[in-house]
Amino acid sequence: MSNKITELLKEAEFKEGGFVFKHIKEGKSNPLVAVQSAVDRMRELHDIEDYEFNSICKELLEVLKNK
């Protein structure tokens, strides 16, 4: 797992009870869209480049699904 993924998982949205976590566990809408929305808001904070965005979102989704 990349350092960026590890750092993003520390954000409130991805922790248990957070916005994205709830979306995935409750089956609300498309969970990838929820992950993309949260990651997009944090792009500058975590220095996420355009070419990294999709792969980071997909990896984050897989990690969250396996929690």
C-alpha cells in the first residue's frame, strides 16, 4: 500500500463512521464515486497528481471494502 493511501486512510471520511465508510457499508449509491469525491477534496493536502487519482481511488475502495 502506498504512503498516500496510508495517509488518506487516516482522514475522517475513511475511518469507521466517516462519510465514505458509511456509503460503502450501507450500499448507498456508487461507492467509487464517494471515494473519488473525498479524494478530490484532499488532492492538494496529499499532493495527489492527476495521473495517480484513479488508481488511488480504486485502491482505497478495495482497502475499505476489506475492512
